[in-house]
Amino acid sequence: MSDPLLGVDKLEVVYQRVITAVQGITLSAQRGQIVGILGTNGAGKTTLLRAISGFHGTDDACVTEGTIRFKGRQIENREPHRIAHLGIALVPEREKVFPNLTVAENLLVPAARGLPAVQRKRREAQILQYFPRLEELHDRTAGLLSGGERQMLGIAAALVSRPDLLLVDELSLGLAPILVRQVFDMIRAINRERKTTILLIEQNAFQALLLATKAFVMVNGTIAKQGTGAELLHDPAIRSAYLEGNVTGVARTI
């Protein structure tokens, strides 16, 4: 097998120099894969994504041990804009859009601003094919969008920069079931048609495991279990902890 697009090896992330949030994490993503990250609140999932994207520094955190390699380059503790320039885009759990800007203005992401206007418009049109609702709302202020529309806009804005790796934190959070299916279908289509590698944190374990090429379960800042999406979907411990509403026994049963 070829070298992974993303390789995380024995990663440790510490907040405020004393609080260890992630310890000994090792995982990888090959080009074109969808990788799911499951875990309860406080498991370290968001910290992992922010460390990969470089945004952990804004939370007074740093990588103290281990490495993060992207396209063979070591990137841990680099500035977010340098990591973005290499081809990684983050859709965060919160603050996905600029609420005072229009949909069109949100799509003018910094990574795309240096492009000629014609090329930028072509990119926007290609991305909006996956989000026809946003095309209808092109001139609406983002703060007036619904939760689902904001989620779509956050993903669309990240994709305009044509990242090789898209990091998505809590794709379905707060969305109605019908919108959850639509957003997951969009992610599946983007991965299939654009070959974008996706690392996905998701509370909807069933949808995530259906979608994921492989998945990892985090407990207390560590990887407790891993396998293909299908393997974890049929794992009795995972079914008990995540698919049957019982999250209290996660650390004990996996």
C-alpha cells in the first residue's frame, strides 16, 4: 500500500501546558478514503481535528509528542494558514460561516481570493452543483440561514479551495433527520466524484459507519477501537454503546 495522505503517529496534545487531551493517537487516511471518528463528548475528537488543521494553538494547546504527516510532510504545530495552503480544510463544529456576510461572500474563502475572477466563479459553480439550495440563497446574509443551510455553506466554502483533505466536525449536529440524509448524500457524492479525502467527526454513529471506509472510536483521548465502517457497524460493543442509545458503558465495553 502507498504512503497515506495523512498519517498521525503517537500524537499527544496538551492544553495550557498541563491538561492532556489526546494521548498516543495513531491513525491514517489514504487518498480518497472517508474516515470516521466516533466518541462521546470529551473524548478528544475535536482536539484531534484542530491539531491536524493547526487551530489547536488558538485554544492554548500544542502537540507535545508524536507526529502529523500530510503528503509526507511533518505539519504538527504549524500555523493554520500554512497547513491550509498544503491542502487541508477544516469545517469546525462551531462558527462554520461568517454570519454578517452573504452566501456569495462566504464562498470567497482566503485560499481562493488570489485566483482570477473567472476561475473563482468556475470553482464556485462546480461546488454549488452539490448544494443547489445555496445557489437560490446566493445573496442572503448567512446569519439568516437555517442550521442545515449553514452546514452546507460551511462545507461549500471549504471545498472552493479544492482541499485534498476535508476535516468535518459534527456534520449532522442539530439537523432534522431528512437534512441529515441530504448532507451525508452530499458528502458521499463529493468524495466519489471529486476524490476528496474526508476525516469526519460525527455523533450519528449509524450514518457515519455506513459512510466510512474505516473508522476509529476514541475514549478518554485514546483510540479504543478501529476497523472498517462495516466491521464496527456490526460490532456488538459499538452497537450497544452508540447504536442503541447506551453511551454510559463506552469505556467499559470497548
